[in-house]
Amino acid sequence: MIEKQVPNLADAIDGIRSGATILVSGFGEAGSPVELLEALLDTDVKELTIVANNAGSGNRGLASLLREGRVRKIICSYPRSKGSVWFERRYLANEVALEVVPQGTLSERIRAAGAGIGGFFTTTGIGTDLAAGKETRMIEGREYLLEMPLFGDVALIKAQRADRWGNLVYHAAGRNYGPTMAAAAALTVAQVNEIVPLGSIDPETVVTPGILVDRVIKITAAKT
Amino acid sequence: MSSQTEDSFARLPGTVPGGRTARQLAARLAADIADGWCVNIGIGKPTVIADVVDPSREIIFHSENGIIGVGPFAEDSAQDDDLINASKGFITIVSGAAFVHHTDSFALIRGGHLDLAVMGAFQVAENGDFANWNIPGTKIPAVGGAMDLANGVKRVWIMMDLFDRAGVSKLCERCSYPLTARGVVQRVYTDLAIFEVSTDGFIVRELVEGLSLEELQRHVPVKIRLEGSV
């Protein structure tokens, strides 16, 4: 029997170690696994490398890990968001390193990791400061940059609905990085709003197949 | 969203009574978009376009976070945490909309499947270069999807104030800020005038009422001209 549902947040994040690279879904707060991130505060993990679109805002989720000094480095596309107070404070104090990556390149690097692709060529970033030190190649008369895959030790993602095999369905644009990150980490944990009986998700509508998901945790308490 | 929509545009000091507001400019820009186009609307003022467009038009607005078919801004009572635009403002979707995940959303962008991207900018040069992600001295650099859009879509139009808060022209001969992309901008929609980027520099397509080409040229440090003139 395959049972991916775990009973509590502690089990959901069990085994995550200090120094880990964690892929975190979300575009702003949409699709962000806030409760899984905050569960890390109840452990002693630190020195984390976070891969995400943004660098957290307000006081919850990713921002709480920054506030508590658990993050060593952030790889993201847009850290300068309204309310990114804790990132700004840690970054300006040289307590957190930053790697800025164009958003589509960030997403595709994660996809490459999950799809067994050893790198890819893109025109994104050509002629800019972000091309510094990268291999280029002329393809069909256009200049391209070589970008490398970006793996995670762990992916923490959020979806709307799951079954016990870990099949996932998302809600609206909360989907964002979830499907890509699920494939790119050694351990993928999904927090969901609802767990339904096996067979009740129409196979035509499954977005992330359960073979990419290791653990599923149902979050009951509403986000405040 | 109000902080984005109610910004008053910079004015040409002491000359023109008023340029277009963000909403007026968004409506003017929307009038130049063809029915059936799929158009990415970037962070900031461009997001207003989907709010002001005539609902009878069938333009498909794309938001980088995986929404194809963005509608007007959402009323307070109808906000969904998972329905936001590039600026993280609450939006609605139109009939016929679709969601995709992030990697597919950028495959649409990079694969040339979008007809147009409308973005803001700090500087636009007469050779079509533009800069919109990092001003030297900025504490925190942030690129977002701008470089992917700039290189991937069929057309790049810039929507911005012509002058920055210090009154400095954002049109320039060459960008001094770090580039977002080289040679990609085709049109520039500003509060005071609309420009086309040609192989011979900026061509003025439209001036707001009461503003002459000569007057504008005095404040812009790069040659601007009417089509057919030299």
C-alpha cells in the first residue's frame, strides 16, 4: 500500500538538515507553503539555501526563516518586493547571500534538474550583467547563454488537493512553481487544503503525478 | 492597487498643463493592440491595461505567473489569494482563461508565442536598448521576468513617464543603467508623447495636446523627429 499522507507537520519535514537547498513554491504569497516553512522553526535546521521566486514578505513563511536567521543564501528572481523587510535587513547586514536569476531562467533551470537535462541555451540575459562568466553559443544566427540545472535537496510546495498517492491538483495561479519543483528535489513535500480518496481525482486533471511527491500534509488551520 | 493607478505622471516643468494619467495612457495603448493578440502586462503601470480595456475587445492578457486571460482588478469582496498579477495585485480572469505552471508560462514567453509585452523602464535608448531592472546604487537588485520577456516575445512596448522623479528624461542616446536587453524596444508610450524606435532613432507618433515637438525636444537629450523629417 502506498500512503504518502503524514499526520503532522513534524513528520512532513522530518529529515531536512542544516545546509540543505530547499526549493520553495509560490509567487508572492500565492502557492507559498507557509505552514511547512514555519514548521522548520520548530527544528534546529539552519544555513539553508532557499530557491524561490521572491524573498518573503511580512512576517510569515519564508520571512520567518529569514527573521530567525535560518537562511544562508537566497536564489530568486525578484527579492525587492513590498514588505520584504526581513530579507532586506539580513541582506544589507551581509547575513544572507543573494543570487538574482531571470524568472524564466530560474524556472527552466529547476525544470532541467527534474527532467534530466544537463543545461540549456537561452537568449534571456544576453548583453546584460547577468551574462557575466557564462558560456555563449551562436545558434541559428542568435546568441545564447548556457544555463545549468538547479537541484534541490528538498522541495516544499503547496497544492489545493491530493490523494494518498500524492497526485496533486492546484488552485488558480497558486500552481506556479509547484509542478516544476516537485520533480527537481530528492524529497518533495506538498501541503494541501484537502485530501480526497484515491480514484476521486479525474486522471485527466491531475497536474502533478504522485510519483513526484513523497509526502502530503493536510493543513487545517486557516492562514491568518 | 491604488498606489499604482493613482500615481500622477511627471510633468514637463512649466509647459504642458497635464499629460496622460496612467489610466488614460493604458487606454491609449490598448487602442493600438490588435484583437486576438496575447499580451503580457508587466509589473506596475502596464497591469492597468487589463483594467481599462474595452470589455468588448478580445485581447488575451498574460501574466507571467501562469494566467492566460487576465481580467480587470478584483473588487475587495471577490479577492482570491491565488489570483494575482505580476505586481501581486488581486485580479479577475475572463471567460476562456487558462492556468499554466510557471515553466510553461515562460515557455510561452521564450518560445515567441506572445504577440506583445508591455513593460515599464528606467531608460530607453534610441537603438532600442532598455534598462528596467537595476539602478546603480540600488540596495537590492531584482530582475523578475523582464529579461525573458524582452528576448522572447514578438514585440516590446514600453509604458512609462517620460521624465523620472528628478525631471530627467528617460529617453536617452545610450542607456547608462545596466541593460535588460539590447535593441528590442519598438514603441514607447509616455504621459506626454508616443514614440517609435526606428533604425534612425526616435520618431514621434503622437504628442499630447498643447505640446510642440520643439518644446519637447528642448527637454529630451536625444534627437526626436516626425516621420519623414531629418
